[in-house]
Amino acid sequence: MPLLSPSPNEWVSVSARLEAEHLFKVFGRRQNEAVERLREGATREELRADGTTAAVIDVSFTVGPGQIFVVMGLSGSGKSTLLRMLNGLLEPTAGRVLFDGRDLTALSGRDLREVRARKISMVFQHFALFPHRSVLDNAAYGLAVQGAPRAEREERATEALRLCGLAGWEKSWPDELSGGMQQRVGLARALATDADLLLMDESFSALDPLIRRDMQDQLLTLQQTLKKTIVFITHDLNEAMRLGDRIAVMRDGRIVQTGTAEDILLRPGNDYVASFIQDVDRSRVLTASAVMDPHVRGDEADCGCETATPDTPFTTLCALSARLTHPVAVLDGGRGLVGVVPRRRLVGLLGDAEGPGTPCDRERNRRKEVTARA
Amino acid sequence: MPRLRLGDGVDSGLDWLVTHLSWLFDAVKTVVQGMYDGIDAVLTAPQPLLLAGILAVLAWWLRGLLAGALAFAGFALIDSLALWDEAMSTLSLVLVATAVALVISIPLGIWAARSQPVAAALRPVLDLLQTMPSMVLLIPAILFFGMGVPAGVVATLIFALAPGVRMTELGIRQVDAELVEAAEAFGTTPRDTLFRVQLPLALPTIMAGVNQVIMLGLSMVVIAGMVGTGGLGGAVNEAIGQLDIGLGFEAGLGIVVLAVYLDRMTGALGTRISPLGRRAAARARTGVWAHRPRPTVALSGVAVLALVAGGLGVLGPSSGGAAASATDVGRGREISIGYIPWDEGIASTYLWKELLEERGFKVKTTQYAAGPLYTGLATGQIDFQTDSWLPTTHAEYWKKYGDRLDDLGRWYGPTSLELSVPSYMKDVNSLADLKDHAAEFGGRITGIEPSAGMMGLLKDKVLEEYGLDGAYRVVDGSTPAMLAELKRAYARKQPIVVTLWSPHWAYSTYDLKKLKDPEGAWGEGDGVHTLARQDFAADQPEVGAWLKDFRMTEEQLTGLEAQIQRAGKGKEQDAVRTWLKGHPGLVDRWVPVAGAGHGSRAAG
């Protein structure tokens, strides 16, 4: 799983695929005036009193090629509005969307449709399959819009369906499929056009938990070979942590924190984000690099015991730690020692307890701990 | 509150439209009449049972074997009721009205679905069209398009327009917004979104709208029959005008068969052309009665029947055959006579139809209500009518249209208007006696159509003259309703006083007493006049001269009416022929031709 985060420098490179620059979306009267007031620091509530709704406020981010960028927020946080500005379904009140160096907000209707037909595709929360078209015709829809010849679009749609695990279902109808299968069709439809950018609007939220897990795994598997640029909207932080190379947390129209899953988890930007991560299953997110203590003596790996790598998952670390009598050594690709993971740290993360331990008031227990440390 | 003269504005607006936009109305009229003639020609070309077969095969294909069998039975029933031509005429009218209504309403519905202001503006207009009483629409339609099919089609389609627009709008708005968004997200143009996503998914709702348009059109057909569209609506009107419940029921049944057929067929067509409906139908299909042929089989069935029909049409006997002679004055010139279904009107109209056909004219007779009849005559749509009661009864019409009409003189008279009671009302002999018996009659005088001239006379003059104003209330209704009420009361020997006139067949059917009018409040008796459109006598000098000289005695008129009554419905002209045969010499007296032989159809 590609949860290893690249160094921050990589995100500002010129090869960036998608950039949002100070996007605003205001509904209602006197929109430009409202944007001005928001820039001067007015809050959403102040505007609402005047009958204007600020859905998205000053949102900027950059998504590099082949990355999954997750926008996480509760309902009403403006995340779906934000997503629809990325492919021009909604026109931003202010700000720009740059995709592959082109300013989408400056395009004519015709050019914008061309971009949507070839470069950007979308997967919807409730699948949005056309009930009057067969599975194959649904998957081939984007190609039909492009004007591809029938033979070509059926071939490519069949291939997209196969990738999504639906080989053999081409002749079926959407309503004959389960929810998970329907969303696979939705995914196939988005992949068939060979678009570079995939917008996914709560695409797995309507599925039951087991199916959702399957779909997440499938998306990650596909992503390893396809390397699409993906913007994924969700209200589920667990999903965001599982999928996102980077995560933006939205609240009341603004992005309150952007970072990797570990950034969010270990260094929540404010109380709002902190309250979110309480329910997150850390063991699924954290890896050795996030957990380890980088201050090493140098000889921790000199024994013949098992070691970990920086991206060893938390659960594996726990298993290792259980088998060893001393902290787990973490070695990088060149087999150099980069850190150690003491068992107390693992247990502390699970219990959300940080800082140094409290000494025990009875001699017997303290001696036992010393023994273990030795 | 000051009286708002809205009606005057409407009147002058209509006048302006008639004078300035007549080219437009003429164009519309030509198109509609052409469509109607074309469809009617196709429908009436084959043998009735062959066409019934074609329609049955369509039903079989669209709905199944049972539907096909029932369709055939239904159309065979219409044929056996001798209403085939009327039914096909009605079917053509409904099809034309539906086609035009859909051409207008579906684009309007689409527009309304995509634009909120348009939807908001359309809604009250649709309400107006749908709820404005149909007769109110009918008269302007006559002014614009003249009597006949175009006016009927326009009135029908205006009435039927609203559900087409509404259901189209609703259907498109109902399409899941996420699907439309999905189409847009994949770069679909608005036009393709409409045709590839919205319309296919809205189709079931739109087809329900089409269905409603057809049903409303059929229900309007009866009313359209009043403006001379003929067909089953005309038959129904004629039947209720003459209190012929049996014929009315038969014609009504014909409309029901058409309605059920069209309803089921459009419903089935909806499922056939919508992909979703097709799949649902495919799952549901079971059993032999639901068996449906494959489209190719159905198509070839229809084609074979159509070919047979076409073949018979070509090989069949060609009717007619010119009998040119010195008596052929008309040389096929067409004359249209309008009539109100009153006995003397029917008798004189069919008499003149026979006489003029004898002289080589082509004559079309059409039944109207009094209002449309005068409107049609004044606008030149009708050549003449023989049943104008002047100077009293039809005074209102004469006042309004007299300057655009040509009075060809009185051919019968005097007539009389009266209030009548059954003769078992022993103590009531004169209008003056009514006052003391108000309680007995329940203070009710059973009247006829409020538009009738004698009703105005009764309310404004007669009641006042005899001091009946407070004691009696004149109940507006219709002639058939009045006669039905009379029949019911007469059978139970209950007190009743009705408005009646002489000559009338009621006097020979029931034992009635005309109430004496010592004060002469009803005025002098009317004469029955022939009225023609303004230039008719100049256009057809022979006919004009014949009509001016036409007179009938009471013995002749009652004899002819009796002959027609005996012959029964639909055989009026045969009765006239028989009657003329019994009165030799009348033909040459009424329609003299210089050097004419004495050979006539009536005599020969």
C-alpha cells in the first residue's frame, strides 16, 4: 500500500497535475461582495444572515500526478461543491483551477466539455448509472461522447470492466447488479475514457462496510498500475487514511489542515481535527517510521533478531515486538539503523498516552521492568 | 365596483385578429384540413373489416393476442352499428389534433423543464386553456377557421395541449439530477444530454402525457361535433338533439371503443419504445393470450392486409357515373346547407338536398347549434339554412348578423310560440290561469336553451304581462331535456308547464294544450325564413331564385315530417324521395329548369 509519504518538496514541482488557487464558491445574492468580505475575514455565519451561503472559502491545494488527494469533511463542509469546481460543473465565484497548466475557469463551454470528455472523469456517490443502458454501454458512455467508433469503445469498455472485476457482466443491466458491482461499473466508466484525473465523490459511502473495504483495496490495486491523479471526497476519516497520499480536512468551507495520514493523526492542527482522529484505528495507519524513536545508540541492530523497515505497518511491529525481548530495530533500504521502537511506545500510541511513564511505587515491579529493558 | 369591460376588449381583439391575421388562419386551416383529409382518406379507403384487421394486428403486436382479438371485435362492432365512416372521421380528427398538440406541447414542455421562468409563465396559460369552458373556445375557433374540421381540431388541441406540456416537463424534471450531472461530467453537450439521457428516461411519463392528450381529445370530440366536424361527435349531438337515446348510446359506444383502443395502444407503445419498459414487459410476458408476434411478422401482416385493401380499392366498383342532361344545372358545384335539428329544419334541409342533387349540385348538409349556425352563415362558411324563425324568435341573431345575411324570404308560416300543459291539467287553459296554480306547478316553467329567442321573450315580456314574475321561475336547460322532462311528467300525470312551439311533433305524440295568450304577449307568429350568406344569390343565381320562390303548406310540411319520422334515423333523404314520388310535379315546380324533362330520381 502506497502510504509512504514523499518528501514535502515533491509537491511543489512544476509537473503538478492539479492546482486549486484560492477557490471561493458563494451562492445567493451579491457574490463578489461576499467574496471580498470573506477575504477580509468575515465568517460563514455573518454572510448567512444576509442570505448568502459561502460553500467554499479560499481553498488552495496541489495534487501531484499519480497521487490520491482526499478531501475529508462532514456534510455541509463544502467538499462536494469544491469537487464540482474542479471539473467546471460549478463555476468558482473566485479563484482558479489549473489542470496540466491550463486554467479551467477560463475555458469556453465547448472547451470545458472537451476537457471533461477526455481528461477528467467522475465517480458518483449513488453510482449515477444510466438505467436505460446496458453495463457495457454505461462503461462506454464517455467514449461515446468522445465520438469513438463502436468497435473501439466496446473494446475499451470491456477492458475497463475487466479491470474492475466485471468480466462477463457486459450484457447485464445496472439494476440487476448489487451496489458494489454497480459502483464497479461507475469506476469502469470513469477509467474507460483514459482520463488523467479521476474525481470521486463519496464514491464508496453508499456501500456496506465489507464491500467498501473491497472497493478501497481494488482502487489501491488499480492505482498501483494506472497511476491516475485522484481527488477523493469522503466523510469517513478511516477511508481517508486508507486511501489518501495526502488529506485535506474541511470544515465550514475552509481547509483546516492538509497533510499525510500520519501528519493528521500524530500532529492534528487544531481541536476539531483532534476530535476527529479519536475514532481512527491507528494500527491501520501508522508505520514504523512514524512510531520509531530516531535517537539511537547505534548498536540496537547488532543482534541477530528480526528487524523492521520504515514502512512496516503498526500491527506487524506489534507482532515483532511481542516476539522480541528488546525494542525493534528499524533499518532503511541500505540496512542502516534509522530508529528503534520500544514496546512502551506501541502500547502508548494505542492507548493515546504520550510522554514518559510514571515510575511504579513498588520495588518488585520496577525491577521487572529493568530486567526487560536489559 | 365599476363594471370592467373585459369582454369588449376580447371582442375587439378577436375582430382585429380576424381582419389582420386571416392569412395565418387560412394557412393553418389548409394544413390541418390537408392532414385530416389525408388520414381520413387512408382510413376509409379499405373495407372496414380489413382495416379492423390491420388495427387488430397492431394491437396483437403491441399488447398480445387477447388485445388483438378484442380490438377486432370492437371495430367490427362499430362497423355493425353502421358508424364506420363516422368513427374513422373521428379517429382522423383525434389523430390530427394529437399530432399537432404533440408537435407544440413536447417542445414547450422541454423548454419549461429547462427554464424556470418559462415554466412559471406557462403554468397559468395552461390552466386557462384547460379549464376555460370548451364552448367559449369553440366560437372564436369558428371565427378564425370557419365551421368544420379545422375549427374542431384547433378547439380539441387547445383543450388537449396542457397535459402534453405538463407531463413532458414533469418527466424531464423527474430524471435523477445525479444522472444529468453524470452526463455533464463526461462532457455531454446539453443537446445530447436531452436526447441521450433526459428524454429516454422521461419517456414513460411523456407517453402518459400523450395518452392524456388523446383521451382529452376524444372527450372534446363530442363538443367539436357542434361546429360541424361530423364524425361520432356529430352523431352524438344529432342523437341528443332529437332525443334519440338509442343512437346516442351507439355513437357513444363507438367513442368508447376508440378511446379504449387508443389508450391501450399508446400505453403499450410507451413500453415498447422505452428501453426500461421493454425490459419490464419482457420479464412479465407469459401465457398464450399475451403472445406477441415478432415485429417482422406483425409488419408483414399489416402489409398483406394493406395490400389486399389497396387491391380491393382499385378493383372495386367505382361509384357515380355522370348523368349529364338538361336538368344538370349545378354541374357538380358544391353547396353546403346548415341546419338545427328541429323537425321542420330537418325536413326542409333534406328536401333541398334532394332537390339540388336532382339538379346536379353536390350538397353537404351539416347539423349545428343555433349560435354556430348563424356565425357560420355570417362568415360565409355555410351557403344557406332554411330554419330561421323571424321576426321574433331569432331576433337576437338577426340583430347581430342581419347585415351580413341575405333573407331569401318566408317559406312557411305563421308559426306560434306558446307555453303548453298536458291536457290532464283541466283548470289551466290560458296564461292568465297560471298565476293561481303556481304552487301546483312548483313555480317552475321548464324552458329550453337560454340562448333561444323564445326564452328571452318569455322572461322579458310574457311573465311580466301576466304578472307571473314572482310566482314562476323559468328553468334554463335544453330542448332534449325539456322534452325528456315532459315525457317523464306526462307518464306520471304530474303537473308540468313547458315552452313549446308549433309546428312540433310533441303535439302529435302527447295530448297537450297550448295556453291561450289573450294579451298577445308572444306577439305575432313567426315565419320560417331561408337565410343565405351575403353573396349566395349572386354566386348561385338559379338556386337563389328557387329558394326565393319556395313555399310549403302546412299539409306538405307535416306530411313530409311524418314520412321522415316513419323512415327513421339516417334515412331522411330516402323519405324525402318517397314523399316526392307521392307528390309528382313538385320537383319541377320548386326547382324549374327551362325545357327540363320529367325524368327524376324520385319518379324513376
